[in-house]
Amino acid sequence: MVRTLLIRGMLVGFLAGLLVFGFAKVFGEPQVDHAIAFESAMDEAKAKADLEHGIHDVEEPELVSRKLQASYGLLTGVMVYSTAFGGLFALVFAYANGRMKSTDPRVVSILLAATGLIAVYVVPNIKYPANPPSVGNPDTIGMRTELYFIMMLISLLAMIAATAIQGRLRVQYSAWTATYIAAACYGLIVFATGELLPAVDEVPASFPADLLWNFRIDSLGMQIIMWASLGLGFGALTDYANRNQFGYRGRLENRATLH
């Protein structure tokens, strides 16, 4: 059963990756090109100023061409990312299905996708928002990546804890009251974590604000497409499989009763 769900989740993740790639290619890549153009202009200005002061910088060779990054590189990264998340989504669904109040796999799948989007992307990006590849100090990439994953891990653990709290409180209180308390606990944990973790702001003051905004909106759009595809697609396929399975069993039982 888990193996079937895992394969189904990876298949849905693969299909979601195609949608995300299409969106990123049409809307995201132009923003990246503009950001790279901005960085190139800044580098040219810096190089010109250095030459005036007698400083000669050695230009580093381009290891991967921009054309390759925007085509096969983007496709490979998106497909691996989406397929992997599809498999993880299926494993979480296998654990959560039957433990949640709703028995409809479509409802369970949509709820998991919504909580996943919030915990894995939205909340961490409030603290450490997405920036174009050309923005930021290359020497701090490791530190920024670690901080982002710490925030994401705390957010995910807090969401799991809030879900457990909601399940326990539902015994004594109404479902809405339990949900409100659990959401407040989640918000308190992630807010405290965000306050404790150091802030990172390496966007140049001269960087176009509209370009930065569009890039972050497109990044959010990619995540919404992936999680929505997982929630809707996985739930629909699982519901269809269950209907066929139980329908087939029902026909067999009716046939055995008639005989």
C-alpha cells in the first residue's frame, strides 16, 4: 500500500514539475535575466573604477552557460525537486490518512498540501525571502542556506506539534477552538524563532524594487503550483483508486451472495 502511494506521489510530483517548469520558464526566467543584467552592470562599473585605481581583477570563467542554466539546468532542478517532494508527500499522506477526522482522501490531501506550503515555504520566506541568484554576497551563501533550513525545520516541527495539539484538544473542545489554539501555538513558536535567528539583508539599495517584488511573487507562484498540484492531483488519483478497489470488491461480494 505504501509502495503504491509512494509511486503515485512521485508520479504526481513529476507532472507538477512540468507545470512548475513551464511557469518558471515563462515568468521566472525573465526576472533572473534582468537581475543578472543588473549584476553585470554593477560588475562593469566596479571593474572600471578598479582600472582607474590601477587594480586589475582576473575575470573568472563561466562554468555553466546561462543558456544551459535556463533550459536543461532549470528543468532538471525543478523535476528532481518536485518528484522528491511528491514522494515525501505520499509518505506523509500514508501516515496521516486514517488518523485525521476526514476519511475522504481528497480532503486529507488538500489539507496536507496547504499545511506543507505554509510550513515549508511561506513561513521560512517571511524571515528569509527569496532573492534572485545574482543578489547577495557569494561568501555568505552557506550561512544563508543554513539559516533558511533551520527556519524551515523549526516551522515544520512546529506544524507537526500544532497538529498533535489540535488532535488532543479536540477531545475536550470543539474542532474550531482546538484549531485556533493549535494555530496560536504554531504562530508563537515560529515568531519566537524568527526573532531569535539573525536577519539577513544583502539586497543592494540600488536594486530595482519592482524586479525584486516580481521575482519573489514568481517564486511563490512556483510553490503554489507544485503544492496545489500535489494536493489536488494526489487526492483525486487516490480517491479514484479507492473507488475502483472498493467497487470491484463490492461486485465480487454481490456475486458471491447471489451464488
